[in-house]
Amino acid sequence: MRINYKKELEDAARTMILVHSPQVLIRLIVRMIVRKVNVHHAGILLFDQAKKSYILNVSKGKLGIKIPAGFARIDPESATIRFFTDKSFRSYTNGGALTYDKINGFLRNKNNLKKNKGLEETLLSIRNQMNLFQIQVCVPSYFQEELLGVLMLGKKIKTKTFYQKELDFFVALSHDVAMALRNAQIFDALQNQINHNKRMFFETTKALATTIDAKDHYTHGHTERVTRISLAMAKKLIMDHRIKVDDKFLDDLNIAALLHDIGKIGVPEHILNKNGMLNGEERTCINGHPMIGASILEPIQDLKRVVDGVKHHHERYDGRGYPDGLKGGEISLIASIIAVADTFDAMTTDRPYRPALSKTQAIEEITRGSGLQFHPLAAEIIVELHHEKSL
Amino acid sequence: MRINYKKELEDAARTMILVHSPQVLIRLIVRMIVRKVNVHHAGILLFDQAKKSYILNVSKGKLGIKIPAGFARIDPESATIRFFTDKSFRSYTNGGALTYDKINGFLRNKNNLKKNKGLEETLLSIRNQMNLFQIQVCVPSYFQEELLGVLMLGKKIKTKTFYQKELDFFVALSHDVAMALRNAQIFDALQNQINHNKRMFFETTKALATTIDAKDHYTHGHTERVTRISLAMAKKLIMDHRIKVDDKFLDDLNIAALLHDIGKIGVPEHILNKNGMLNGEERTCINGHPMIGASILEPIQDLKRVVDGVKHHHERYDGRGYPDGLKGGEISLIASIIAVADTFDAMTTDRPYRPALSKTQAIEEITRGSGLQFHPLAAEIIVELHHEKSL
């Protein structure tokens, strides 16, 4: 079967550029080479920024190749890498590629070896490395003069030598490989940055929320537990397809749960930590915390749903809660979930005026309050989590 | 000059895919078409997700074209867009492209018009639109069946009609355009997400820090001012090349300044708000706030420099500060900058035990304290900011 290299190249470039994970991309490239060019196996030596070395990724191809232990990682100072990064060696390639046969040719030509000091040693060392991996052709992949990687091809399956046309195809392909790789690496870096920033956001919010939490002597660890329970409830509701939510729902619930009591910062310490029943005025003051919390978060763009969750976590399904006296479906799902998790945790920890209930007793209370104090779906799911022993 | 379309296409694809800003990419594509194909002008109708319509981006080319006001935005229901999204019209293109001449041909063929209801109206409407923009060829750009945009070409400069080979080139090009565009759009979305997350992180941290700040009755707005002054100092130091910092320095300084007094959450309110001089024990308690702040933030990954800034913002250059009694260069730049900004703001606001100093008086104090209480460079830069009236 004759290969239309131009067309293959175009198709390859178009496929590759759409793959935004470097690891998936490498597997794709290696598989593509093995299939299209009918070699026994192929691999890519890929530069790893973090490890400051080139890592060998090998496809098993049709015959299979085993990488000797300790050889998967190649130093930038090793002969194979230096050959492609040191410009004085550039003239010893076939339009970019380096073949096993060509190395033998160079090594037989004593004039060449005299002209370039270090060439013989370098070529012998490369030949050893190619022997080790059963490699016939090395093709460098440059992106703006930087060696991103080296394509390595094993023996061809039918004929013995590679034609110049094939080598030219590999060189052109390696150019597109470099482009696709760099593209994927940039994507990967952006994605990592997103994950990193997100983690930092959650961790910082958690640290600050926990600290504010600590001002209330009776609720040690309350914020963390309410957050954990709220997320477990939401995840189960989503998994069981009992609610339909958007991408940001869990993040918003997470932040709202972490910050649900943030408004307590506005309640004087002597009321917050009073050892005994609160009088009417003190109760009113404490009951202001959802509104205070909401007002703290209101100026932040894109936290609308979080603000709502904080503001309404003391609303009741029957409309007898505070601050707004909302009813049933008027209360957001985020607020409804936090309300249940919050009450469960309050019931199962010691308070100045009563000892903790057992989990089972608390669950019974919540079941009784379903449709009255609690959103029925939220009450139902925490009961299920309890029975699964996931609380 | 004969054009090697294959080569042009490969080069174009390789250039385009490296451009990660959709707007830059569009300008590049339009300019490329105008130059390579020798048309008077070219444009792209590009779908805008936010505006839910197609926006016309036009190059002036060699002759120039003026977009009539109100025509830059095209509804997805307009004839030109419907022609390329409604599959029943697909057979009326030249392998994908639609030419002005072809439209006229179809309109003369009454059989065609009878076969497909709505065709005549659609074609007349498209012809009007093409007349308006002086367009000869429309080429759709699909990405996985989704119409991302339409390339629009004006008249050729030398000959009158477009050859089929040219139209084929445009169709192939438009495929790569779609790929590059989608790639750039994904980049853009990731970049936006990064900016969005970062803003949310800073805003939330600021909201929580300001709230904690508010517990200390005498320091209203302190956190915001210290943050503003610290950043102004650092930016000036960087602009004047007097310090060399990494990418994250300003972000870390920003967070550290926002959170420098976070440890005050651990100081009882009656000490924090005491109206009069503090006794030894109370002073010791307040002086614990840098350590408390650091311990709150310590569990957060990647905030090492922030933790350090919070912990050491009461160290003194001469080693007589707290909590660690660090000296000179042992104190980080972030802590040194915050120390100066913090003292400046404390001096220029009223305190229970003394009225505010004027800015000039405070700057004189800082000058006197340079090399003793303050890092000389940090002291120097706040003095300069004062003289520039930037404080």
C-alpha cells in the first residue's frame, strides 16, 4: 500500500492539535507511527520540565520492547540529546533525522571523525543507546530551537531500510509533533494553574472560616464537619440523579458551607460564649449572623449563590425560620442542604445547655422535622447517608 | 506568481495554531487571505458565544471597505448563516464554498428554486448581504458540525473569477481556521477562568480580612490601606529595577498584606478594644498576633512566603522586633514592606492613646527609623511615594 505522506501529515497534524493532554498525545503519536509506517515499535524521548531530563515513552508495537530498568530517564547531557542540541553535529543528519546506518557510515569515515572532535565518542554512545532500545531512526522535535523531544523508530516490518521520503515525512511530522506538544503543554500548565488556584482559594477560605469558627468555644470543628456532610449529601443527590445541577454547584456549596457561620464574627464574644440560656436580646443578636454573613460576602462578584446559602441556612421549610421567613421551594437547595447538615452537627455535639444526642437520635429528629423544619429531599438523603454509615 | 496551495496551507495551519488569542488570530487570518490570494479585502463572520450572534471582522485590504453601521452583528437566523447551518442547502455550494456567481446561476435556474422552498428568498437575501459587503465568496468554518464562522472574500485584484482550485484551498483553509479558532477559544476560556478564580480568591480573602479587621474598633480600613500602600511600594521598587522578584511576588505580598493582622482574631475583644494603655500581660497577648496569624495560614500549601510575611511584619531591622528577633536581611522583603506600610498607617490614624500624626510627620518618623526599625530600601521608597503625593 502506497502511503500519501502529504495527506497523512495533514490528518496527523489536525488530530494531534486537538489533543490537549501531553500524555494522551504521546500515546497517540507513537501509535500513529507504528501503524502508518509499519515499524515494530516507536517511542518518544520527551523533555520533562520538572525532572530536567528526557523521559522515554515507548509503544510495544507488534513485537514488543522492554525498557531496561533505569533507562527510562535520560540526562540532557547524554549523547543522544547532545547530538541534537549541539549545532556542530547538525550536518551529520539526514535532513534532520539520524539513522543507525548513517551512524555506521560516519564511524567508518575517519576524515569526518578527525574534523569534529568528540564526534566518534558521541556516535558510539548513541549507537549503544539505539542498540539498547532496538532503534533505527532518531528524529528530533524542535519548537523554536528548543529540543522538546526525540521520536525513535524501531525496525521496519517488511523492508530493511528507511527511504529518504519516509525520513522526510518523519522530520515534517516531528515539526507538527513539537507544535502539538507545546500546545498541549501550555494547556496542561493552564489547567494546573486553575487547579492550584482553586485549591489555594478553598484552603485559605477554610483556614479563615475555621479560625472564625474557633471564636465560638462550643463549636470546635463545626465548620469542617458541616462542609463535609453537606458535600456528601449533594454528591449522593447528584449521583442518584435526584437533583440536576451545573458545574459550579459543588464549589458554591463548599464555599457556602465553609462560610455559613462567618457572620458570627459580628456577634460579641460574651454572647457567643455565654454559659447558659440566652435572653431575648442575646438570641436576636445571635440570630443576626446569617444576615451579617451575607452582607460580608455580598460585595464579591459571582458569589451570589454562596451569599444566598449563607443568608438562608436558618430558614425552615414551613416558613417559620429566619431572617426572611422563606418557605419550601423559595429556599435554595444549597441553603436547604446546609440547614440539615448544620442542625445534625449541632445536635450531635455537646452544648452548654444540653449534652450531645447520638447520631441515631439526631437522625430521628431530622426525620420528624422533614417537611416542617427541613427540605424533605435533604432530610431523606442524610437519613440514607446515616444508614450507609457514611456520616 | 503561482501559489503552492498545499504549502501555503501547511504554513498557515502551523502559524495559526500557535496564536492563542481569538482576536489576534482573526486579524492574522484575514491579513493572510488578503495578501496570499490577492483579494481587495476579506472578513470573518465569527460566532460570539456571549452575544449569541455572528460578529463581522473585516480587513480593509487594499481598497478598503466600510461596514454600514448596525451591520457588524448578524443574527444566527439571517440568511447567510442559515444557508450554512441548514443541511438542505449543503448541495448548493462549491465543495463547501458559496460564490456570488453561483448564487446568480441558481437564481436563474427556476427548477432548482421550485425543488427547495425558501431557497430563492434565502439566496436573494444572501446576495443582498454580499453586495453590501462587496463579497464574492463565502466559506463556512465548521468545527465538529458547529458553524464557528464564515470567511468572506472580496473581489480578486487581477482576474475576475475564482478558480475551483482556489475555492478548494479556501475550504481546506477554513477547516484549519476552525481548528485554530477553537483552540484559541479554549485557551481564552481557560485564561478567563484563571483570572476569574484569582479575582474571587482575592475578593474573598479581602472580605474576610476586612471583617476580622472590623473587630478591632480603632483600625477601620487599616487592612485595605496597608495593602494598597504595600503594593504601591513594591510596584515602584520593581519598576525602578531596585528589586528583582518572581511572577508571584506581588500576589503573595497582596495576600500577606490583606492577612497581616489575621492573628488578631485570637486576641480577646476586651484587650483589642481597650480604651487606654495596655498592661504588660495585655501587651504580650496582642504581640502574639503575628505568630497566631502564621499558624492559621501555615497549613495552606504554597503560601510559605505569605506565612513568613504575616509572621515577621513586627520584626525590626535592628533585631529588636518580635516574635523571632530577626535582623536586617534575615527579614523577608514582603515582611519589611508590610512593616513600613503598617507603621505608616498606624501613625496616621487616631488611636485611643494619641491623635493621628500628619503624613509628613509620619514620613519623618520613618526616615528617622530607617536602618533601625525599618529596612532602608522600604523606608526610602515610602518617602519617595510621599514626595510624589502617591500615598
